[in-house]
Amino acid sequence: MIDSHEPATLVDMVRLQAQARGEAVAFHFEGRETSFADLDEHTSRIANGLAALGIRPDERVCYLGKNSDSYFELLLGAMKAGIVMAPVNWRLAGPEIAFIINDSRAAAVFVGPECIAQIGAIAAGLPGVRTFMTTEGGKDDWPDFIAWRDAQSPADPHRPVGERDVAIQLYTSGTTGHPKGVMLSHLNFLSLRRQGKVDTPDWNRWSADDVSLVAMPVFHIGGSGWGVMGLYHGAKGVIAREFDPSRVLDFFETFEVTKLFLVPAAMQIVVRHPRARQVDYSRLRYMLYGASPIPVALLKECLAVFGCGFVQMYGMTETTGTVVVLAPEDHVEGLARIRSAGKAMAGVEIAILDAAGQPLPVGEVGEIATRSDANMVGYWNQPAASARTLGPDNWLRTGDAGYLDADGYVYIHDRMKDMIISGGENIYPAEVENAVCYHPDVAEAAVFGVPDDIWGEAVKAVVVLKPGANATAADIIAATRTRIAGFKAPKSVDFITALPRNAAGKILRRHLRDPYWAGRERGVN
């Protein structure tokens, strides 16, 4: 634990934990352990190595791979050099990966073993990348990360890094079909941690004995953010290469995990695994969850099986993760607030705004807005989009429709945007529609989310075929998967003769979507 002084940046955090925790284990990954002292030295070597490659402060580097201790070393080593890491979703299709790497103007790409072929297929279309490196070997003509790292000087570069400097750039789905790079600063990460030092609730207290499981993908705030916060608190972080319910249960048994973060779809897969009721969870103190609402029946099942405290977390990439929390004491059957997202964390303001941006009274539905030092710096090279989202006075518009009760609890009612959340992944209809319409038989398409018992929501496409065309649903789904990630592709396709439109010609997705949500208390799942 850091006791002597509060770190001003995540770089300071690494140095302070090396002093405070020394040889204690910072990360365990597939049999390899890294101490806090090792982490400090390794990140200094990486910072010096990036500078030796000619990568300048404020340039971007990308990581394409599954979860790894190497990723966190790269992330923090880049910070020491004033360079910004932009992790890439390895589940994306080749054109999507190429867009992110090119959009970030990455000077180097670090590639996990499972993604070497993906990069090889698109490397010719990445003209700005000067260096490719493998994190675990597998390509003889690219440098190996560990050999490269260990050849660098271990001296701390002590490059000045400020709290408002960008620490990471995470890409999130875009309303127009292209993802946007969300720039998060050191202050964004640390501000709410500082606010929470006063009257810290038990669920947010950590000790040197805590073992944190990093099971969510690092290309999301739920993976990178959770891993960094475990380091901040001096906990041992056990890194899962990818989410696998059997391995998660193994981690409970082998490492006596005390805290973890999962999305509801992952919780359902774990709790319904055949071994779930045979594992000893006595060391598990808290399970934190978020990214989409959780069905009450699933929550009750998890409470019964895991027997720990549950904490619902509401936030988004643009808010550096959690800004609203439903505490364990509110997870009581029969309490109305069990259906809420929770209350604002210390240091966070929440307002419900009407279409004109004016606050609405208690109980009235409007757009949920939040203001705190955790609000993003902005979108990379998109000042207009940044201004729209952050609004005047840094009131960030979440895109969720909801209301506040008299006690300050936030209830999510629907979405202002057309975004779909499936298994914790954000999907915008525009990017799916663009891909569907590449099929030569498709005249036009509308995409929206429908309820799904496992993933929360599933992607549905409604398609108008060109005259004389006879493409099947399977044809369209298969073609779409060549252009976008499989999780974004439609799970079902319906065919109609014309899409409903308003007088201005805009497609009325809600007319298509609403029947699937009829009879439900809210329009999200």
C-alpha cells in the first residue's frame, strides 16, 4: 500500500509501490511472477527502449493481443516515456484493426502470439508503423519483446509527466461507424481514488493481502482500469489471458482471489458452470460488475453461489470507468433500489438533463449527465465530437436515459443513442449497417438490439433487398463478418419491402425495435 504520499501520476504510483512493496508480487501471469520492484525496473527499460526506437513523447504505440503481464509493463513503460498506449480489440476484423492503428498514428505495434497472422494480413496497409514486435516470439523477423526490454538501460528516465497528460487511449464504438479514441489522463484515473480516501466504504478498501483477478480484456477500461487500480492499492494481480469460466474457477481455488470485476454475461457463464457450486469462495470478498444491467434473477443466483458482497458499477470509457455505485447493502431482494445503477461516487456530480440541457426534477426521465475530474480529456483528433459529449462546463452526456429518485439513486430507463450492448461490448448500428450494405444484394438496412437471455442484447438487422435479389440471412451474416468483428455481426436478419422513415427521410429504428421490448420495464437488457 502507498502510505507515505499520494502519487501525482500513474508513473509515480509505480515508483512508490516499488519502494513500499518491493519484492511482493505485483502480477502473476501463467506461472511468471513480477514483483513491484521488477515492474519499476522493467518499465524504465521499456521507456528507454521506446526512446531508442525514436518514438517521441505524445506519440502513440499500439498493443494487439490478449491479456498479459507484458501489456501492463508496456502501458506503464510508455507512460514513463510520455508515450501513449492504445490497446486494440483483438476480436475485431482486419479492416477495423487497421483503422485504429492508422487513426492513432502508432509508431510501433506490439503483437501477442495469437494476433501475428492478423497483423501480417494488414501490415502493408499500416504505413505509419515503424516497428513491429512480438510479445511472446513467433515471428523470427520481428524483435522479441522480452529480449528487447532486457537489452535496455534500467535507469529511470525521470521524464517529466503531469497529471493532465494523456495516460492511455482506449477506442470505443463510434456513432458514425468508426471508433473514437478516448484520451484518459493520469488525473482521470487518480482523482476519484483521492476523493474516496475519506470515509472509504468497505468494498473499496484494499490491503496487501488482496488478490485481484484481471479477467476482462485490457482493450476495455474494465480490463486496463481494473489492473491499474489493483497496482495502485498494492494488491497482487492475477492476469487471465482471456475470459474462460473454467480458468476463472481455477483461479479462485489456486490463488484465493478476493476481488474481481466481471460483466453480467460473464457472471452468468461462470455461475452456471458445472463446477461453480463445488469451489471454495471463502476468500472472495467482493465481486464488482457492470457494463450492462443485470437481471435480478441472475443476481440472486450469484448471491447464493458466491456468497460475497456484490457491487454494481456504472460508467463508461469516457468517465474512466465507474462513477456510480450500487453498494452491497443495497443488494437486498425487495428493495426498489436493487433495480437502480446506484449513487454517485465521492467527487462525482450527476444530473438528469432535458433536450435543452436543463436539469430535470426528481423522477423525470432525461439524459444522464456526469461531471467530475474523471471525465475524459476528449476524443483523439475529434474536437467537435469531444465538445458534443462533454458539453458546456464538462457535463458529460452519457447517452443513457434515466431518472434520479429522492435519495440520489440513478435508474436507467433506456438509451438516448441507438447503441447496443452485447456481452459488455458497445456496438453502434451505423457500423453494422455499413458492413451489411456492402453485400451486393442489399439495398438498405436498419440495425438495432433485441433482448437476449445470455448476452443482454443481440444484434438484429432488418434488410431491404434489391429487386430480383435473393440473398439469405446466412449469406448476409457471413459477408458482414468479413468486414467487422463477429460479435458485431447480426445474429438474425429479417427482410421487409421498405424501411419506416420520417418526413425527413430518416430511418425510424425505434418503430422496428420497440415491439421486441414491449412489456419490459426498461428498454435495455
